[in-house]
Amino acid sequence: MKVAALKETIPGERRVALAPGNVAALAKAGLGVVIEAGAGAAAGFADDAYRDKGAEVVSSAREACQADILLHVRAVDGRGQPAIGDLGQYRRGQIVIGLCDPLGQPHAIRELAETGITLFALELVPRITRAQSMDVLSSMATLAGYRAVLLAAVEVPKMFPLMMTAAGTLTAAKVFVLGAGVAGLQAMATAKRLGAVVRGYDLRPACKEQVESVGGKFVDLGLETGDAQDAGGYAKAQAEDFYNRQRELLGKIVADSDVVITTAAIPGKPAPLLVTEEAVAAMQPGSVILDLAAERGGNCALTKADQRVAAHGVTILGPTNLPAEVPLHASQMFGNNVSAFVKLLAPKGQLELNREDEIIRETMVAHEGQVVHPRLAALLGASV
């Protein structure tokens, strides 16, 4: 069997689904590796780097699509458009793996299902111990949290660390991170390493210990949050009365912060509004908000996806694909995750779609012309 990594077509996407270092591991598992020419160029990987590891480099996407398993970083973009403009390049029975925003773009999944491919959505890898090596979301969130702090540090008109100099004492910047998932914790850890005073908030009480473990001070708003976490470890949506009170209390901490980084997201739903315009207006001029939930509408009322907004003397940034800004390491991490997933599907170089396996069952969203994931089918008003 052959596995092919395609050149990404979505604007701004600089990652590639396989790095040269992944070729040997897949070959050892009995799989041939095909790379579309130029697929790794934006990430810093020349075609010869793949050839040197034993991959076959082909000149076009159409040639690469002859492989049995196709790998995308993003199989569907944020508007629900497939990465391959001509869906006729897919063939019935072919395996396609990538990020495809299934809960946010269920209609795109149905369109892809009609081609007859078997589609695996990497966003749905379950959070179990056995699947940690395949957890693309955690890998990419780590990079997003790190990059977010660097961008904020460049924007804010002060240095992060406390400094005592002959010219006077410079007070440390105050960084407030909303959301203590992988991205939020990495943002806290990075801001702490840069010398900032770090505070973190999450509506899940269990996150307090994690925030403190990376050097942050956990903010407790005193709200009742006993049912704030679902079985997968993600935050659950709350009632509007809860959010109103939460926004009121958070506003006071936001106003006292130089940098606010928001990361709160609920799978398949709009991002919760946490920072109101009133809270922004209360911040000191020159303060920065970096909203990692921008793709889902944002945690800040003034966020605009992939735009820079200036309001009340505050800069609000809404990047939607920060991992693509560190494409070399992002591709290495993504490639390691997806290689582990491919080896689960084809453990001895031959495809084994064992739908009793939790990882395979939970990530398979389309098969034999149908949407087969119960959550997606429900969103589409269909049944499995």
C-alpha cells in the first residue's frame, strides 16, 4: 500500500502532513510513501530530503492521489471548502486523513462522503492513553499557545520581565490567560519563562493544579462549576446567566492585565463570549488581547478572525492558524501523530478497518458513501 502527503492548498497553510523523518517509520511498517513535489517547501523540507529517506516524489496532486491513503493537514478549510478543488481526484474506497472541522462543517463531510472515500477526522481522536501519540489537536495547541505569547510580547509596549537597572525598575507585565487546555497552559508556561506575572482561569475546577504547575496563579471566580467538564475532558456549555456573571467578574481581572490571551472553545459550538467591550475599554492603553478562539467567533466581543483590531487604545488580534507560523516543528509533530494513526489502520502494510477499535470508530466520519459518525449524522438530521 502507498501513503501520499499532498501539498496544502488552503491559503496561509505552510505545514505538510509528513516530514522527511516520518518516511522510514512508515516504510518499516510496510508502506510506500509518496510526496507531491513542493509539499514540504514552505515548512523547510526540500523534495530531496524526502527522496534521501526513500520516498517517491511525484510532480502533481493527481499523481499523488493514486495512492491508497491520502494525507492532508487540512482536508477542509474554515469555510467548508475541500482542500482538493476537483473531488473527482478522490476514488471510492480510498482512505483520506486530515483535519476537517467535522462538527463545525458537517455539510462538507457529507459532500466528501458522496465521493465514496473513507474519511478520518483527526479532530475526533479520543482523549485516551492509547491515542496520545495521535493527538494532533494537542500537538498543534502546544504550538499555538507558545506562538500567541510571542506575538503578544512583540505588540505590548513594555517588556515582560521585572528588571532593576541603573535607569530605574521596570515592573513585570501582567499576563492573563483564559482557558487552561493545552494551548492555555503552554501560553502560561511561555509567559512565565519570559518573566511575566501570570494568571490563569478555567471554569473547570480541576485545572487549578495544572495552572499552578506551570507557574501561574489560578483565578477563582467563586462560581458553581461542578458540571463544567464533559467525558472527553472538554469544557461544557453553560447557561447564559452563568456567562453573564462570569463576564462581569472576569472584566475586573482583564482591566488589570497588560496582555490577555483567550483560548476557551467548545467543540462544535461558537466560542463563549468572555471579554466584553466594556472590559476592553477598561484596560490600559497599549494593552493587547490575543484571541485564539477567533475561528469560532472569538472570546472577545471585538475580535475579528485574522484581523488586527484597534479599539479603546487596545490591540485585539484574532489569528486562526498559529501552528502554520512555525511550520517546521508543526509538520514534524503532525507527521509523527498522523504516522502513528496510519500504522493503526495498516499495522502490517495492509488496511485493517477494525471499527470495534475506539480510535478508528470515533475518527471515521464517512464510509461507503455515507456519513457514519453519530454526532455528525445528528447535525445533518440523518441517522447512521
